[in-house]
Amino acid sequence: MWGKEIERVLISREEIAARLEDLAADIAGDMGGSELLVIGVLKGAVVFLADLIRKLTFPVEIDFLAVSSYGKSSVSSGVVRITKDLDYDITGKKILLVEDIVDTGLTLSYLLGHLQARQPELLKVCVLLDKPERRQVPVQVDYAGFAIPDEFVVGYGLDYAGRYRNLPDICVLKREVYQSSRS
Ligand code: 5GP
């Protein structure tokens, strides 16, 4: 039904839902009771953020940033451009940055610098997926959903060429589909 490009389900929707409960409990334990602004990175973090905030048992506000990475679609070039900035002034605020995946760490590292420059009171990072093998720069991750191997994944917000964001499970894309665009 999802087509010939998908190799297999890596993390099922049930596993994601269960892990979200734990992540939300950890976040609530650390940051609950304070006024929290949850910032999602468009577009990949939209599905994750939408589910995560509804597991939090205290009121939060949300905002979004959009970034575009120059270069090929399945590999980070490390050159990041903000294509939509925040609506809120985050100075003095408690922030939870929500990202879909940390791979080389270059995108998150750039984003953290960008946000820290605005002097929030507290800045924590929550990623759904982490590919530790691929890290090129050390980067702050306070909450991570799943560590995954070095495979290109789609679904639950993550895309390939704009497709598969609405796939409910996290799936591995067949290597031959994306290897031609990977250096
Ligand atoms: P980094 O800068 O850490 O190398 O890459 C972060 C960005 O690369 C993510 O926000 C995401 O857009 C993209 N990315 C890295 N690995 C994957 C993957 O396996 N699947 C998808 N769909 N995007 C990925």
C-alpha cells in the first residue's frame, strides 16, 4: 500500500506511542509546572510534536522554525538557512526544541547557536530519532526517542522527496532509492 520504495517497518506506531509516554513523563518531571514554549522544526517534527504535546499534562505554548539545508536531499550539507523564524521572542523563556532526527548534528548545532543567542532562560532538546554513528559534531540532546542504525528512514513526519510524512510507522527506505543522492 505504501509502495515499492519501503523496505521494512523499523519502529511501529505502537512502539512510538509507548516511548512518547516515557518521554513526556521525563519532560514533565524536569520542566512541568513552568511556562514552557515547545518549538518544532518544520516540517519533519510536526507529527512528533503534535503527539508529544498532547501527552504533556501541563499547558504549553508552541512555535515553529523552518530550516532548509543546502545540498542533496538525503544528506546534510551542514549549511543551514532559516526559512521561517519564530513568532515568539524567546528571551528569558523556557524552551523545548523538538526535532525529528539528529544525524551528523550539524543542523541541530546550528539551531542551538541561533536560539542560544536570544538568551532563553533554559533550552532543552528533544529528538525523536538519533543516529549516533553518523555524528560529526557533538550536540546537546536531552531527550531522545530511539537510537537507530545508519539507514534512511521515513514516516511519522520524516520524508523522502516530500513523501511519506503521513506514514504512521517509521520505516526504512530501500537503499537503492536514496543511495544515488548520497555522497
Ligand atoms: P543533520 O544535520 O543532523 O545531519 O541532519 C538533520 C536533518 O537531516 C534532519 O532534520 C532530517 O531532515 C535529515 N535526515 C537525516 N537523517 C534522515 C533520515 O534517515 N530520514 C529523513 N527523512 N531525514 C533525515
